Amino acid sequence: MKHFNKTLLALIISGSCVSHIAQAEVSISGFGSIVAGKTLGTVEDPLKPGTKRDEIFTADFYDVGQYSNDFTFEPETVFALQISADMGDKLKVTGQLVAKGTDDFRPELDWYYLTYQATNELTLMVGRRNIPMYYFSEFSEVGYAYPWMRPPSNLYWWQVTQFNGFTAMYDFDMGGYSNTVSFFYGNEYSNENKEMNYYDKLYGGNARAVNEFWTDIVGMNWNLSGDFFNVRFVYFQNDRDRETIAQDGSIADYTPFSQQFLGLGGNVDLANFTVLFDMNMVKYDDIYGTEFPTYLVSLVYHMDQFHPYISYSKADQKRTKRANEEDYEEHYLLSYGVRYDFHQSASLKLQYDKFVDQGDKATGWAYHGDSDTITVGVDFIF
């Protein structure tokens, strides 16, 4: 896959260099965030009772972007470059190169897909893109696109966020409202999954790797928008296999199951206020009957270039096939902040996050620990 990424990037770059020959119209755009922050205290180590450690706040579960008591730019700083080439006859190719602080700013081609405008209403896409799980999933790394420093990390926390596959989108008007319905199918094979490897070591494991495979991802989105609102309904299901590789290369553990994801999110504009929300339910068909209900509600007030906000997000885990359904992973995140649009293409943000771990300590599910975190950053587009 890495070799393919490099090859495709070379093709895109070389294509832009000879675009005058191929008569392709090439456009280059990008986005980025320069963010720094730290946690503000110490907490009892949830996995080592009786000992203290620095607070840890996971701002990005997928890439394990974490703040501690040391001031750092690493967890959320990101730069991205997107290259699109219009090849004519309604066909376009897009590639997105991203460099993150969590990866020591090593560039990676994380999006690459072809778009074919079959009709004015029907768009077909094939390649690699984000799975449209949540309302902000498809642009979750573009900080300029939303009011907060980041979408709440205790909702946007899955081990897999992208897929390789196909998407068909159909636009139409109905009852005076704009509608977009999309259907998607694909797979994702995440070898040496960064998040799962981290948690294996956190719990004292010594696996060589933990691999996460999402296959037969099939689902649909329905986006409905009017003069003062935009809402999106999403449903998808997939098979989900996780394997732990021992140091000798053998498979130490293999856990196959499937999941269903159901979500409703959107925003509503009311005078000088915007209300944003996201409600989701994830169900596994595992032996425990695991369910993850999550939700977000946020209020933003608009004062010219200043946009103060507050948001609350909650995540829970239930095991419906156990006598005790409730005492597992549970936490909430309360955030306050302000966005200042000091430039037409850039914004300055300041945010305070209070993370409260309500998981069951006796069974080891309170493994995150409480934290108070302050971050400041600049988001920009070009």
C-alpha cells in the first residue's frame, strides 16, 4: 500500500507538470492547523491505583494525539495539500497529501479518488476517502470548517476512519429542500493499527502488532438542507475482525464480529446562535451484545468575527448480554472556547476541555483518567 501511495502521488505530480499537454485543468488547495496545548494537573493512575501521573487528554484517538503536562505542538498540528486534475469529459482525479505532528510530519497520501459526473444529479466516486460516520467525518481534520478546536474526540474515536471503495451520490430537490443521497461500499485493512497497538501496550501487552480489518462496509447517507438548517442521517454496517500478532509472528488472538452504525447530526441557525448536534448508536453482534450510544450538543454565539461556544459530548458502553449492563467504559467531555476570524482564510481558537472518566474502576474501564486541558491554535485554508 505504501508503494502504491508513492506511485500514485508521483503520477499526480507528474500529471500536473504536463497538464498543458494533456489539457487537464489542475488546481491546488490546502489546509492546516498549528495547535499547542497542555493538561493542567495530576491524577491517580487508573491502571496503577495509589500512584499519581500527569493528566493525559486524547485529542485524537485514531492517531493517538495526546496532551500531557508538557506544552506541545505535536498532537494536533497538521498540514495538508490537495491536488485535483480535471481531465475533461466529466472525469476528475483528486489526491490529498497530509503531514501530522503525531507522525513526525511524514507526508502520507491519505485520500485518492476518481470522480465521474455521470449526470447533473449523479456523481460517482472510486478510491480512498473518509467513512462518512459522523456529521463532520468527511472534513474532521479541516479545523477551519467548524467552530471548535476539534470535533469532540470521545465521539470521533474509532480505530478505522477511512475506506477504499465506491460512492454514488444523487442530488435532488423535494418540497423546497435540497437533498443528497449517497450509497457507499468498501473495505479497510489497517495493519499495525496505531490506536489498538497503543492500548495493547497500555494494558501491559507485548504484541508485535494489532491489526484491524473492516470489510464489506456498506451504507447510505441522506443529507437534507433548508434556509436555516442542515441535517444528515447515516446508516452502515460491516464485518470487523481484530487480530493480535505475537512476537513470534503467530496469531495470539482473533476476534471476528460485525457492527451496525446509526447516526443523526446537523446544525440549526437561530438568529445569532447556531446549534450543532450529533447522535449515534453503534451495535456489535459480539458475545456481549456491546452497544455504544454517543451524542454531542453544542451552542455557538456569533458576534462579528468572534464566535464563543460551549459543547458537551457523552460516550457510553453497554453490554446487553451481561447481568450488569452499565459498568464499563463511560465518559463525558465539556468544552468552552472562542473562535476569532482575524483573516478571511484563517481563524484563531482558544479552548478549555474538561474530560471526566466515569468508567468502572474496579474492572479497569476507567483507563482514560480525568483531565483539564487548554489548547490554542490557528486554522487556515488556501
